[in-house]
Amino acid sequence: MAAPDWKILTPLRDRLGENPMWHASENAFYWSDWFGPTIHRLAWGQDKVESWSFPGETVLGSFVFARGGRLLVAVDSGLKLFDPATGALTPFADPNGRREGLVYNDGKLDRFGRLWIGTYELAEVEPRGILYCVMPDGAWHVADSGYASCNGPAFSSDGATMYFSDSVGRRIMAYDISPDTPRLSNRRVFAQIENGLPDGLTVDAEGCLWCAQYGGAAVTRFRPDGTVDRVLELPCPITASVAFGGPELTTLFVATGFSLGVERAEDETGPGGLMFTLETEIKGLPEPVFAA
């Protein structure tokens, strides 16, 4: 297989790029710097990147699109609705309750409009992380627990399967989900990751799962049966998240970083921290909007 023809989206460099997402109605691409904590927006075909930071917060675990042009952001102090047009930040829910040593991490909306978001144990040692299901009315439920770092998640096109990265365990899990309950069932191992740690996930229109391998300098596409379809190498080790976007949903975006962790030394050389893009023959799936 020929080496991927990666392009650089913008010269902007993040300490840890995360959460790449395409906003179809805005024709714009969003992503974040986990350590910023900052959200970026690039209108398609433009050069200027808009950015919004959150003073007083340490990290921005993730965000999803919400009604009225807003974003639901996960910061240290809770889940909050953010209006980029006004800068207003409104508390929404806080299932983590500022538990010591735990912060929000990856979160995504399922095909039924519910938010699934996990927490991350900063020391990456104790399995204290919890995966929550958050409803548009603010009610929340514990979906699973016992992970040091909750990452992913992603959902099959029919909404019946949730994929989840147990990063420290080096495995991708799968669960059965239903629109009738926030409970998970049939927990199972979908794939083991030997090269790096499984991090951000996305599902394409063919039902295949893509995984960014943190520390592994690669993204892998898995068939629905868990076998490997292809591995795309990148020129930097920290590949944190992956998504499809662009007007035709055929552009693959890979968010990267140059910092190995909260307390570890930063490496500001090389291309780490840039957003990589690759034109593909594969289409992604559109992102739902949170009905809060």
C-alpha cells in the first residue's frame, strides 16, 4: 500500500489536538486542544481559524454540537452549554462532581441523541474512570466503570453498537445499546491494540471502525468483525482522534499532539500537534446534534 498523502489543515499547532468534528449545516470543521483548553473552528475554504478558550479550566475533555449554534463542552467544572456567538457559558450537568484526580474525557452523541462521556484518571493508574450516559434534559446515568481512561466512543450506523476505547487496557470494547434504555449490555472485546493506545474512534458509512493509536503514529480501520482492513501511518507518534468531514464527508481528519501527558515533558519539534487530512474514497457519517 502506498504511503498516505497527508496534508496539513492549518499551521495552528495544539499541545494535544482532539475532537475533530464536521458541522454540516455550518460547512465548518471544529476541533479542540485538550490542554488549551480551546475550541477551534475553520469555515471550509477559508484560512482564518476562530478560537475560544475557557479561562479557569485546566482541560477540555470533549464537546458536541447542540441546538441553536451552541456547543456542549466538558470542562473541569462540569458539562456546560457554550454559545460561540455571545461567549455565554451555562451550566448543564456535572455527573463527575469534580471528583479529585478525575476529569472529563472523550464524549460523543449516539444515533438517538444521547451523550456518552467518560472520565480520565490523571495518573492513569487507578481504574476510577466512569462512562456516563447524559440525556438532553440533563439527567444522567452510570453506564459502565472500572477504566483508568475512558476514550472513543463511536457508534454503528444503525445505532445498535457502541465502540469504546479502554486506552490503558489497550483494547477496544463493544456494547449493545438501545434507544429504550441508557443501560449497556453484551460487553465484549472488539479488538486488542499492540501499537500505542486506542484513543479517538469514528465509524464510516461502510460500518468500519477507525481508531487513532496514541503513541503509535497510526490510525487503523477495522472491519465490523474486528479484523484489520488497513493501517495508515503518520509522521508523529501522538495520534489522538480521527473523524470524517468536508462537504462530501470524504476527508479523513487526524488530530495529533506534541505533549505526552499532564506532567511529562513537551516535544515542540516535528509535526506533532498539527491537524492532518487525507482525501479518501470512503464516506463518513454526519454528527447528531444534542437537543438541549
